[in-house]
Amino acid sequence: MQHATFNCTHYGAGYQYGAGLLERGIFIPRLAPFPLTEERRRLAGACLGVCRAHFPAILEEMRGLADGQGCPEDAIQTILFSMYTSPAPVRCSCFAVNGPGGPLLGRNSDFLPHMEEYNLNAVYCLSGSSAAFTGNTTAFIELEDGVNSHGLAVGLTSVPSAEAAPGLNAGLLLRYFLENCRSTAEVISAVRRIPRASAQTFTVADRSGDIAVIECSPSGCEVIRPEHGCVCAVNAFHSPSMRRLNAAGADNWRSGERYAAMERALRASRERGSAFSMELLSGKYGFMCQYDRAAGQDTVWSVVYDLAHGLIYRAEGNPARVPFEQDRRFTWTPGSARGC
């Protein structure tokens, strides 16, 4: 996993990241996990206006990324705007709990092991953002889980679906939440307000203990509130109003087993602290990360956000083999305005 810190403007962050990749011989248009088809170009063009209206700062970062890479801006936009709309095999697990020690969010990122050298952990302290934040991603400047200095944590799971429409996709939406929201309630409001390009879930927790799973797609949105003090999500919709949008026959990397393991363990446990969360993500209570890496499937990182104590624990690899370590690059105290 790569590590970066961006303490600058959005354009500067994009340029710094793009130029750094280029120095390592990494050219994003050649690395995209899908062809840049005319259909994707048209979708990206339609998403551009939505992004300009709701998240203009990220367009500056895309421009900086393109300049740092020395490639056309529309190539970067095509890749980033169409990401998650025809999901690559990203099969993740996420949960949030209110335990005796306060709220926690945990997530496993399941992806292609041959791509893991490009995975990024980044710390952002950007001018114009309401919060500092940190996050992890397989998708360049988009984020797939993270926490901000207001004590808001969010993790996504992609849901295979035939739906795609002009809007912000999963990774751009999560990035927007961390930059602009302070609470679970604000995330829910933003999801309902901003057009959505892809199908996904967002597991959300804030330091007050408000937790939820948001199942959403271009055409629907449902908020799932906790039973037994916990919520969890994988790569399928579970609410009655959203189940019809699940793609029939999709390879979900045993998501049903992962969902059952989380639900069973979370409901049975009384502790639900950081140690328990790391054990759950590591597969101690059922199938979570025990993939056959030789078959091209693996958990490529695992993370626990302890919101009550301002702590992050991350395993930079499969947590059944790689130990969790405390991330000291991003520190914040509950209630602080900045984290770096």
C-alpha cells in the first residue's frame, strides 16, 4: 500500500499524486481496469455537469492529476466518473457498531491481489475543505473508506447492478462526505440530494453513535437503521425496496457468507470493541477474508475506525496473515476541527 499526505489545494493534491505516479512509471490511462469506450466517455461527459454543480473542488483535483500525469483531462474524467458503474471485482465487507466503548466502523477491502501495489492510504488537509480526513482506496483520488476530523467514518461496498446514470459514483460520493459532512444525518441528506451514478452501500458512523447503512443506486435509496446496535453491508442490497436491483447471477465473492458471519458475530458479542472488530474482520467468527489468493481473490486491506477514542487500526494486506497496526499519520481528538 502506498502512503501520501496532501497539505495544499485540490489542484496541488492532484498534481502531486499524478506526478508521483508518473515518476514511478505508472500512467493511469494504461492502468484503468476497463477499456475507455465511447459509452464510458458519454457517461463521463454527462456526469461532468453534476459534479460541477455539487463537487466542483474535485474537478480541480482531476485537472491537477491529468497535468501531473501529462495526459488529457478527459481521459482522467472518463476513468474516474465511470468507475463503479460497471463494477470491477471489488467485493468488500463493512459494519458499524455501538459497543460499550463507543462507536466503531470496520471494513475489509476485497480486490484483485495483482493490483494491490497501487492501493493508496492518503491524508488530506486541503484548503477549502471543512475537515481534514484520511482514507484508503483502489481508485486513485476517489476513496472507499475513511474518517474525518469531525469523527465521521464511512465505508462503501459496490453492488453489481445494471443501473448507471449521470451523477457521482460511489468513490466520489464517499470522498464528498469526508470533505463536507460532520454527521451521519448530513451524509444521508447528501445522498438523497446528489444524483448517484452507481449502485452501492455506504456504512456510516459518527462520534455521537449514530450509525446506518445507506443502500442506494441511481433510482433508489433506503436507509437501514441498526437492530441490536449494529449494521453491516456486503455486495448486495438487503432492504425490501432495493433487493429488486441486485444483478442476478453476479459473482459476489461469497458475500452471503460474509454478511451472515458479521451479523451472527455482532449480535452475539457483548464487547464489540476494537479487538473484537479486528478478530471479526480476520475471519475468527466465520468466512470474511479466507480467499484463495492463487485464484485471484484476496482481502487487500482491513481497517477499524474507533470514533470514541480517535484511533485507526489498519492491516495492509489480508488480516488473517498481516497484523493490524495503529495508524499514527492521522490523529484527531473527538470534537477537534482539524486532524493534521
